[in-house]
Amino acid sequence: MNSINIIEIIAYTIPSVITGGVAYFLFNSHFKDQQNTRRWLLQKDNQKTALPLRLQAYERMTLLMERINPSQLMVRINPVSTDKNDYANYVIAHIEQEFEHNIAQQIYLSDKCWTVILTAKNAIVQMIRSVTKNEKITNADELRTAIISELLEKTSPTNTALAFIKNEVAELW
């Protein structure tokens, strides 16, 4: 094989390789674009069913925060006895029951929102336990009054969680 034949083969091969490369690039970008379009359409269709479920979950979490707000709890739950520890345990059991009833809603919420809700619930339980440890409080009625008084001095954790929920729902629009 002489040098003219080699140059001839290279002259035919280079345009073919360039044309093949351009065709590969165009087809590859076209298929990626089609895949992205399909993914977008699928997300759009899923959002029609997912958005109402997410909004319902946010509504239920809002209701949970309202129901476990200590000022609401103290009015709604009457002491079963005069013992402050029994009453505190009874109220905490109500909080846990409300929380467990809504625990499945976390799959529709962001991780950050769920963490805020969980933190609010735990802060309320901790607040009730810390007020119960006060030796000046001797019965359940005094415990109710002390918990409500403590909420007058500082913001309830449920109010913070409600503000976060409202902000997150506003971002959905």
C-alpha cells in the first residue's frame, strides 16, 4: 500500500467520522430532550394528584399544632384527679395520641417541616414536664394555671411551627 492510498483512505474516513460524531451528538441531545420532556409531563400529571394530598397533610399538621397547643390543651382536658403528675401524664398521653394519629402525614411534608413539627411537640412535652417538677405547684389546677402563665411569658412552640407550615404552604403556589 502506498502513501497515496493511505491519504485517500484518510480523506474518506475523516468526513465519515465527523459526520458520525455530529449525528451521534444530535441524536443524543434529541433523546435527552425527549426524556426531559416526558419527565416534565409526568411530574405535571403527578402534581395534579399530589398537590391536594400535600395540602391536606399541611392542613392536618396545622390542626395538630392547634390541638397540642398547651393553652388549648389546658382548657380542653380536665384533670382526672388532683395529682399534678397524673394530670401531666394524662395531657402528655393526649399529645402523643394526637401525634401518632397524624404520623403518616410526614411522607407529604418536607423533612425540615417535619423536624419543626416534631421539635414543637417535644418542646411542649418537655415544658409540661419541667413545670410539673416545680415544687410550688401542688395540684392539677395549679399546674394548668402555671402552664398557661408560662405561655404568656414566651411564644408557644406550636406558634413557631404554625408559622413555618404557613410559609412552606405559601411556597407551593
